[in-house]
Amino acid sequence: MAHIIIVGSGLGGMTMAFEMRADARPGDRITVVSNNPKFHFVPSNPWVAVDWRKREDIEVEVGPVLEKRNIDFIPVGVKRLHPERNQLELDDGRFLDYDFLILSTGPKLAFDEIEGFGPQGHTQSICHVDHAVTAEKSWQDFVADPGPIVAGAVQGASCFGPAYEFTMIMETDLRRRKIRDQVPMTFVTAEPYIGHLGLGGVGDSKGLMESMFRSKHIKAICNAKVSKVEAGQMFVTEHDDEGKPKKEHVLPFKYSMLLPAFKGIDAVFGIEGLTNPRGFVLIDQYQRNPKYPNVYAIGVCVAIPPVEVTPVPTGTPKTGYMIESMVTATSKNVRAALDGREPTEKATWNAICLADFGHGGAAFVALPQIPPRNVNWFGEGKWVHVAKIGFEKYFMHKIKKGSSETFYEKFILDAMGIMKLKGK
């Protein structure tokens, strides 16, 4: 019987474990390895950062959930992967042998690429629940003594939706506190225009988001590179359409949250044939690494080229729906390999996103994510807020009961269709 190791216990890793358990043979051993003993629902981090949720609302202990499904769990980080000998080296000195390895590590957050950037510097983050908790403490200090806000996503970032989401959530929270008039807001982004989203725009995302920013009095600087951050001020270079420096900005702030660029984690970084220069895992159409075909990868750690070349570098987002489709394809293909068959399953590279804005929200569907598309739709309304809350509850329920059911696409598309028809 085979030993299948899954690295990571996030959205992709947990879903992967449940589906692999359902598809594997009864005698196959499945082990999840993670440096975090708890799963947390990343899409809820913006709510935690303004105290609309507590971290305990979005966290689940991983070990007991996996144990119920006959899945082993090792809460220790991976120091280094040794694919040439089918081994993982753990932070505690142990070595684990595997027959199949599935990487669902998420990214390394590249705060170190910009001086003074990130939670160890002068800006906040919502990429991890630990960051969101720290951001919430700073938020409480900020609302007691408000001033300018700078939010957005830096050069090389690939996950733009949460930057818009958190910006609008902050704006909503400030209005509820009746102090919005005391807070100038500036959105700084590597995108060539507002609503690009790393996808070349979706539907009328550009027009709708630009209109929303105007109505909410949020200024924007696009084609932006952040050169450094100091206490209370950010140094930003705005570029023209050819990528040449156009204008220098020194932006004062009392609170700032900018999303970083991503890299591959140290455990796989620089392994020839496994990763690209940024450390993302190279895969074929069946989620397998071409050099090491018993190594698979899913989620944010996968190497995906940009949708298009932009004046300032931007990456391509990997949404939950895309990750879930990667999980299903990988599970089926590993089972095929266990049975001595060739893989046939391919992930559907589609992008679907719900972004809550506090009272309303925005949603997009890009099928597929790389144009030309069969579906290219962007919309907004109160129904998105309702759908996002519902999805959080459904997904937390799925994790707690260890369900292998894949419902991401069905839930979101049903929510979009039904709620939009009802005018919510």
C-alpha cells in the first residue's frame, strides 16, 4: 500500500485530504504535514481585522478532524523537500518517506522585498489570521485617533480582490463610527487600472470599481511600485503605460494595509526542475511536476504565468474555486497512478470570487480566467454580502465534519443567480 503525504492544512490541503481519503484504496496511508495545528478560513481575515469576527470564529483544530477520517497529522513544518529520494525533511529533524507527495503549501509572503514593509515593519496584512489579529489591534488605536489610510497591493502581487475588499470594509466601518470624514483614503496598486484584478479585468470591473471609488472618495494610484515604507509615510513611484517612472509620491498614513507579492516556500525554493525562479511549483496539465511525476501541487504554490504583461508586474490570482478543481483532478489522478493507469483529469482554470464590502459587495466570474472567455461577468450588490456570509458558514461546516463534497462552484453560482434574481 502507498503512503500519500499532503503538505499544508489550509483550504487546499484540508480539501485535498478529504477527497484523497475518499478516492484512495482502503489500505493507503494518508498524512497531512503542516506548521500550523489549526485551519483558518482565510477569506474571513478582513472581518477579523476590523473586529467583525474573532479568530476563534474562523479556526478549527486540524488533528481531531483528520483523525475522524483516518488521516494522520503531523503539526511540524517542512525544512526541505528531497524529491530525488522521495523524502521530506521536517523542522524537528525527522525524515518522512512518501510514495506520492501533494504540495498545498500556500505562498511565502515576500514582505522582505520592500524596506519597512509588512507586519514586522510599518504596514498591516490580512494574509494570515495572526496578521489579521495584529491588524485589528492597530485598527482600534487608529479609530481612536484617525488620519490618512493607504491600502492596496504592491508590485508582483497576484491576489487583488482582498485588497479591494478590505479597503471597502474599512470605509464601511469608518462610516458606521461616523469618522469617515476624518480619514483620507488612497488605494495604491500595481494594476494598470482599477478593477484589473490580475485578470485583465472581468466584465465591467473597471467601470464599476472606478465609479465606486469616486462615490466613496477613495483616490487611486495605478501602475505603482512601492520603494520603501517608513513610519507614517510611504514612497511610491507611479509608472506610465510603458513602465517608465512617471511621478514620485510620498504618501502620509496613520494606517496602511498592502498585500505583498508571493514566492514559493523555502522548503522547495531553488530545487531544479521542481520550481520556477520565484519558487512556485511547476506542473503539467494533470497537476504533476514534469521532473518528479509522483509530486503534485495545488493552490497558490502552483506556477501560473500572468494573464497578460502589465507595465508594473502583476501575478495571476488563484481563487478557491480554481483550487477546489485542482484538488479534484489531483485526487483522481493519484488514484489512477495507484491503479497503474495514466492520468486523465484536468482542473478547470476558472475564477470566481465574492468580495464583501460590509453592506454590499462585488463578485466576478471569469470562465476561463484567461481570455477569451465563455463567461465574463462582474456585478455588485447587497446579495454579495449575504452570499459571502453564507459561504463562510457552509465551508466551516464542511471542514468541521471532514466532508469531501465539492460545492464551491455550485454554492457561489447558485448564490449569484438566486440572490441577483431576488434583487438582494
